[in-house]
Amino acid sequence: MEEALGPDLAADAVAGAGAVATTNIIRGLVLASLAAIVLLVVAFILVPPLGVNENNQTDPNSDFNYPNDAIRANFELPAPHIVWPPDAHLPEGIVVFDVTISSTLFTGWIIMALIIVAAFLMSRAVSMVPSRPQNALEYVYEGLANFATSLGGPKARRYVPIFVAFFLFILLSNWSGLLPFVGRTQQLRAPTSDVNVTIGLALVAFALFHIEGVRALGFRGYFGKFFNFSGFKEGPAAGIIALFVGVLEFLLEFVKPVTLSMRLFGNIYAGEIALGVISALTFVVIPVAMLSLEFLLNFMQALIFSVLTLMFTLIAIEGHHEEEHAGAHEGVAEHLPEGNIAPKAAGA
């Protein structure tokens, strides 16, 4: 473009194209917001809200009392509804084992099936001249792969498929709670609004970075990072301190799945309740703005979980000798000439 138009005209053309694209995006967001408002008004007129009975379920025979029924109808209990078997009841207790299919698990299976089917259909006709579905698939995967490698370096390339799988599943699970029919029916609920699902995801990630650590460093090399007795060569005090720090780091490893699961669950569950209650109280305008905010926050939560899983895995496969090697070369780049080109040798 610069050769054809010159640098000045090319810069103006790029700036103009960017302005047009920004205007189109803003116009699309405004039209989408207006359409959502109109749809909510029409739905409220055609399908008026129902009253809520003592079991926190909508009842056509009950009168709708604002705002109490509006809040109760949108307030989700932490425990999900059991889809199968139909006559099952939630067992009492905090930690229980019960073979049932909950609404969050059922919705998670639907999301997994959609991801698998979409990936299969998009990758079925892969060719050198990509089609639109292939372009979309390559764009998403390469964008996430480049982001992962920019954070973790070349070693992260091995874990890109896991990073992408975590991100896509959690992202779609988070966004599913923003759909009007998810969370308003007993059979469907956002998977990540259930602490059981987030704990399961965190335990998978926990197993991943410890298994990879043992695979890369060996059993002795990996657990030697935590139970390090080499410090006793420098004296009893140094050995005790090094061993204490290592054991403390080992205990902190068990905190990682707790923080991963509770962060994701807390943000998604609280966001859905806040969105439902505010939608019931303010009716139209504020819920549309909050829906956009939740859309972005749900994206960030999926990204945070996936990035932390990736970084914990890369930390697990890194040995002490690599850290010392990196520290030995720290500051060397400051003394290199510009462009990392060494000066010419004498007589060259």
C-alpha cells in the first residue's frame, strides 16, 4: 500500500479504515442493545411473570408480588437441580457422594458435544485453500496458541491444546449462563456456577501440572524441589531454612486447586445472581449494560483459569538447575551491543 499510495496516503487510508470499523462496531452494539430492550418489553407484555410458591418455583396459580417474587424467581440456590433420576433428592451434608446427573453436569455435556461437533465439522474439509469455517478455526486456535507461547515461551507450545480446551469449555460454560433459557429452567444451568464442576476442573489441572512435573524431571527430581536436603552442605541453619521453605511450597501446592475452583465459581455464581436480581428490579436498561459487563468478565475468568493452569504446569517442569542457569545469565543482555551482534574480532 505504501508503494502504491506513498507513506502519507497509506497512513491516512489505514486511519480511515480503522475509524470506519470502529463506527460500525459502535453502531452494531447500539442496535443490539436496542433490539434487546425491545425484546424484553415484548416478552414482558406477551408472557407476564408468574408468582413464586414456597418452594421457590414459579406457580401459575400464585399472584406475582413485586419485588419479592422477582428476586426469588431469579435467585439460584448453590445446589443444582437433579435431572436424573427424576425422583431423586439432594442428600444432606456438605461433602456427599451420590450418583446423579445434575443440571450443571447436563449443561456441561451439551457444551462439550457442541465443541466436539463444531471442531469436527470445521476441520473435516481442511485444505490448502481454507474455507470460512477453516479460517475461523485456524484464527481462534492460532490466536490462543500465540498468546500462550508469548506468556510461557517455546515450552508452552506442548500444552497449547490443553490450554485451548480449558479456555473454550470454561468460556462457553460461563457464557451459557447469560442465555435467557439457562438458569431459568431446572434442567439447564451454567456448569461453572456449580462448585462441584469448578472443583473437578481444578483437580484435573492440579493432576496435570504434577504429572507433567514428574514426567519432565523424574520422581526424585520433581519432589527434590520441595524436599531439598542439599542446603545442609552449607551448614545446619541453611539446610533447615531450605527444607522449611521447600515443605512450605509443597503445602501451598494444595492451595492451588482451591483458589482456581473458588475464584471461578464465586465470580460466575455471584454474577448470575446479581444479573438476575437487577434484571427483575430494573426491568430493561440496566440489565442490558450489565449483561455486556458480565460477557467481558466471564471471558476474563476463563482466560485467568487457563493461563494459571498453563503457568503452573510450566513452573512444575522447571528444575532448580534451570533457575540457577537463568540467574547466572541475568544481566548479560545489558552488555550486548545493539541487535545482539558481537563486535568484530581484532584483525577481522
